[in-house]
Amino acid sequence: MQKINLNELIAPITSQEFFKNHWPHTPLFIPATKNKLKTIFDLDQLRDLESLVAARSLKVRACLPDFDDEYSSILLDPQDALKAYRNSMTLVFDSMHLQNDVLKDSLKQIRQDLGLVTGGETDLCKARSIAYATPSGEGTRLHFDANANFIIQMSGSKQWVLAPNHSVKNPTERFTTGSLEMPAALEKQCHAMLLDEVPQDAIEIDMQPGCVLFVPRGYWHATTTFEDSLSLNFTYSQPTWADVFTKSLGEYLLTSADWRELADGLESQDKNRRDQSLARFDVLVKKIAGELPKISGQDLLFKSGLVDS
């Protein structure tokens, strides 16, 4: 089965250059070159919007015009998607990799090339492939994501505006300007006010068919289309050291019968039961705190099975 890898995705930039100068914090724009990513462009279902809809076996998200954000959307059956598109609604085709082996294998290969940890069944990376069909005149308002995105422009064009994030470094939550609420976790991570408009240090990028764009986690971006656009994303969540530590430590703790006890009484209305529960947890925490200095990070990863030794 054919697939693409990271080197093919970012060519003519080499992976060594990419890891040195771009990954994971700096955007990269790659102009189109002849026959690049032919494996992807030869896929029948990505030939045009009609083919994409015809091949669809899952629901399609149609973005509502109220907020210019892909998460303000409704789920539609594929047969209703074109009608929504003709009413100026961007269509989002989630989980493309679940219905195409080339995309599935490419998504996995690029993840492996990036060296992103999955953590087994919990899948800390949450790799996914998404197609976006955006009608002329539509786009998304300024926002940043908690994942890294590789965008392939399949047809039409789309203008991107990118700007560095000076308000929060390595965010674990997404945010869109104009949102009425901020995720609690993001509020704790911010060290300055979030933007409400495109900043002066923003750059504009014109994505034409065959162009590739890498947008890092947390980087502000907005899009506008001046003609109908079809694009394909390879998207990867960014497992943090906190994710890796808590997952590996959790797996390690579960080898102990004491840590497998029921966390009984933590929210009991009986004060004595609640106090006993808090005291028990305190004992367990102090015990593991004493054990951790004897365990290396590598041992924790290997013993938990999070990473192969």
C-alpha cells in the first residue's frame, strides 16, 4: 500500500532542516512543485468536493455562519452536505484516515517520523486526517490550536494569516478570538492577555494547489478564501512531559495493590470518613515521593510500557 512520509511531505526541505529550524515551534511554508505528493493527489475521493461527498461513509460537519469557527458546527449526513456548502457553509470531513488506507498509513508514518509518543490505547498523540471544503468568501476567525497541523492545499486557494503567540507558551487548549469563555486550564497557562484581532507582526501566506504549510501548536492563524478551496490536514496532538509523566507514573502505580485500592470517601458527607480518606492519600503520596528518587525517568517509561525499552 502506498503512503507518504515526512520527507515527502516537506520536500525539498529535509527532515534534518525541519527538526533544526521549525519543529515544533516555527511555521514552514513550502511552495508547490511538480508531481509532489502525487500519491495523495491521485486519490479519487480528493479529486473534488463531489467525489469527497460521494465517498463519505461518516457524518460531515457543516460550520455555522455565526462564529466563523469549525467547532461551531452541526453534523449532517453526506447527502445533505452539498446543500450546506451551497449555502456558504464550510464542510469538515473528520477522520479521513478511517475510510482510506493511504491516508491511514501516511498519518501513521508521519507520526513515527516525528517521533511522537502514543501511550498505547490512550493515544496521547491523537493523530487524525481531516479534509476541509471552504466556499469562496468564507474562512475562520483568528485562533490557535493545541495540536500541530500539516496542511496540503488540494484545489482552489486559501489565504492564511499567521502570528506568534506572545500570551501563552505551549498551550494545551484551543482558543478562538471572541469566545465568551476561556477553558480553565488555558486561563492558568496564560501570562498575558489573549489577542482579539490580527497583530502587526502577522504574516500572510497564499496557499495554492500543491502547497504545504506547517502550523505549530499555539500559533495564531486565520483563513480567508477568495475561491472555493479543498485542503487536507494531517493533525497531531502534542503529548507534553506532564502527559508522559502522569501516564507512565499511573501505569507504574497500578502495579501496587495499595494504589489499586478504592479511593473511598473523598467526597463523603461524613467528615470522619473524608478526613480518613485524605490522610490515606497523603500516606500514599509521601510513600511514592520517597520511591521516585530511586527510579530513573527511563525506568518509569519502560516499566510502565509507555515506551519500548
